[in-house]
Amino acid sequence: MKKILFAASECVPFIKTGGLADVVGSLPKYFDKDSYDVRVVLPKYPAIDKKYKEKMVYLDSFEIGINGQIQYVGIFTCKYDEVTFYFIDSEYYFSGRFNMWVFLPVNMMR
């Protein structure tokens, strides 16, 4: 079985700002499930609707050094339309005053 991982900044139905979300939200479910193991990884933005966040299951967390700072990283997962989704949680980059619609200097490190 071949494995495919889509890494994107947005995906319908979780978070959408443009056409990329439509493609990432629809394409993975059309692969032959007997031949391909297709999964998607996304940022866990605060703007994701609560009904989807409630379906997410915590997998693991760790700390990583970025630009001389230690940052928390959490990994969550959920199934939607028979596709496994992973969500990367970073309190520093994806919560509070930082979000996907604001360009701040911290966004350059993403």
C-alpha cells in the first residue's frame, strides 16, 4: 500500500480562506482505499469550529527548539469522510494574537 500525506494550511470543512481548502478537503477521499493510505496534516487553528475540535483525539506532545526558543507542539487526530486528519497544535504560533489571517513577524517562521 502506498502512503500519501497532504500537508496544507487549510482544508474544508475545518478551515477555509481560499481554493486550496476545497482541493485538500475533497481530493484525499477519492483515492482508492485498497491501494492508498491518504492522510492530511493541518495547523490546529483556534478558528476551527468547536464541533470539529470536539472530535479531535490527543495523540502526543513534545517540545521543539525554534529560533532559540523552546515551543510546545501537540498532535491531535480525527477521521472525517473516511480520511485521517492530523492537527498540529502550537500555542505560540496558532493561538492568541497569532492566527492564519494576520501577518506578523512570527508568521515568517511558519
